[in-house]
Amino acid sequence: MRIAIDIDSTLHHYWDQLSAAARKRFGVDLPYEDQVTWNITLLRPEQVKACVRETHGEKMVLAAKPYPGAVEAVRAWHEAGHFIHITSHRDTASKEVTAQWLDSIGLPYDELHCSDDKVAHCKAIGIDVLIDDSPENLERALDEGMIVATLLHPWNRELCETEDVVHGETWAELARNLEPVLR
């Protein structure tokens, strides 16, 4: 199968980085457990963009620690012959440092793509499974006929309760729940 995997809040716990940037830049706390929608309402859109830019810089990208079990699950899928496509909304200027990070954590992949519209790109290259945290991307991918999966977060739990979304609290649970799909 062809598997596309998001990075932020999917391969690593991005929220801590984003929240730290919001606190440092704007003095605003972004409690993870309170983020029950996809939109960040405590910051203006331009403030969110500034925090995202900061967190996608070399220092923060290279400092990210993958979720326990993420690298092992992706490695097992790759070794089983699945095509691994890493996809992100990160700016293309972050692509090189993102590749460096993926290599440094030992995560095997066949392609890395950064773009604004990852679902359209995934459809264009024939992706079967999209693993992402964004409820918007998960819904769009479902509409395009893809299998979707996610780690549970406050902002996507409601979708996982009502839609056909493979999910798990941890990467070990997510990999177990995806196993029947990937056979």
C-alpha cells in the first residue's frame, strides 16, 4: 500500500513547541487539553503563522523527539514493502532540515513532500492511507476514498467518534489498529 504520513502532531508532539513559541512571542498559553477545535482562537491568524514559522526553523525541527513507537511502526511498514510518503504543510524552505531530521531519527521513507494542499497531492500520487492529525485533512481524504488514521488529540477526537477513522492513543495502538488494513 501507499501510506502518507504527516509530521507535526503525528510523528512528534508538536503542540509543546507551538505552545512554547506562543508563550515566548505573545505571552499566550495554549493548553493542549483545551484545544478541542482545529482553529487556534487565542491567537490572531498572523500570530499563529509567526509561531509556526518559528517552530519550522532548523533549531526546533532538529530538536523534535518522535513519539515512542512511531519510527519502529513506519520502519516495519517500509520493510514489509509499503511505500512511505512523508507529507507536511511545512513551507518548502523547511524541506531540507525536515529530511535531515527524518534521517537523524532513522525513519525510512520513499518521498518527502511539503505543500499547502497535502490531500490533493496524496490523491494525485495514488495514496491509499493518510495518517494525519488534522480533522479537515482526514475528512477531505475520506471524501477522496482514502483510508484515514490518526493519533487521538483533543482537536480530532470528535471526528474519530463519528467517522470511519482508524485511531489510537499511542503509535503502538495505532499500528495495531492499522494492521488489518495494511495486510
